Amino acid sequence: MDLSNPEEIQGLLKRHNLWAKKSFGQNFLIDRDALDSIVEAAKINSEDHIVEVGPGLGVLTKELAKRAKKLSTVELDESLFPALEETLKEFTNIKLIHGDALQIPPPTGPYKVVANIPYNITSPLINHFLQAENRPISITILIQKEVAEKICVKKGKTTILSLQVNLFGTPTIIRKVPASSFLPAPKVDSSIIHIQLIPKSDENHLSTEEGLKILKLAKRAFSQRRKKLSNTLPDKLDTLKELGFLDSRPQILSIKDWQKLL
């Protein structure tokens, strides 16, 4: 069964009396090239444990299961399970989990996250894994194009979202995926983004505790991003003066700068 074929998807949905639910952010990927790009970017090997969020009908799930040792896929919409059991019946290395991915703790061993996720949980889901005690090796996800661009901004144009990601990993946009690549087509284009997490052995690795302290401070500064840090962080005036940041705005600070300021 080719789950990138719209006719086969329609037939599968009809057999199981299903439809794409907007409330779950269900847009099924039908672009074979985009699918191949996700899998290639994730760099999956035969020893990997992959965590997928929102398998939908299983189009990406099948490709992941072919390459990984173990695949844990989390689906909130229980009505999809009969269809998934049909499309994934040939695989024995898949654990299908019913639940909210934001409430399920990450695995205790090494793992990678690969998913076509609902747009409405993008930021919470990324933070769920980035701020976990056991972070993944990498995160490769298909998200809204504008959000991907906000994450991967150039130096000096930091957003609170890009800071959240860059504290713990290095993000890269792999490629754009047009709205026509989905069934039903969303109103916006998407992008594949790959986040390589900073390993513990790297000198730039931050503990979750330190990262969250930086974020707490940064959120105060970004609450009025057009104002100077001397206005948004009045309790830090001496440190700002010492570092030469009195007249600076938050978007120009590097992670090293935030560490010094903290």
C-alpha cells in the first residue's frame, strides 16, 4: 500500500470510516520526495530507537520502521488505530502508544525524534524534548515554514523561540515543503527542520537547569524586545554596564552573553 498516493489514502479512510480532523492537526503527507528528505535528514541507523509523534495513517512510520531497530510512535486520536494496525501489520519493531506526547516522558536510553507534527503543538513539543533530562540525539520534524524560519534566524536577530532551541541544539532548515504536499492541503507551507542536540561531552552543553534560568531571564527581556536591556532588566544594571550591554537589545545577545548576564 502506497500511503503517499491520495487515492489509496482515500480508500483507507473510507474503509475505516475516518476523515482528517482539523482539531488534531491532521494533514497526511503525500509527497514522496519530502518523505525521503525527512528520513535522510534524520540519519537513521539499524541500532536507533526512534520516537515519532502523530503517525497519522503511517506513511512516515513505515519508512522509519524499515531503518530503525525500534520505533515508538505516539498517537492521540485513538480512532486511527485500526487503520494503523492495517498499514503497519508487517512490522514487529513498532510500539504504538495512545496518548498525548506532551504528557509522555521520553525514553531513558538514546533516541531520535522524527515526526510530521501538528502545527498547534510545535513549540511545546520541541521544548518537551529539548528540556527533558534525557534529551534526544536529534530532532527531525516537519513544521510550519514561518516557525522554522523563526527558529533558524541569523546571528543578531534572535527570537525567544530561536533561543529556546539554540540553548540545547543546532537547528538547520533542510527544505521547504509546499502545502500541496499534504492531504488535505493546509493554508500554509511547511519546512523540514533538523535539530542536532549538543552532546554532554561538548563544552557548549548546558544543563536543563541553567538553560531554563537563561530562558526565564530572556523572556523578561523579550517581553519588550524593542526596549534596551537597561529598561527591561533594571535589576541587572551593574552587570549590563560591566558587559557593555546597557544600550543593547535582547535579539543581539549570544548564548555566551546570556550566560555571562545570568
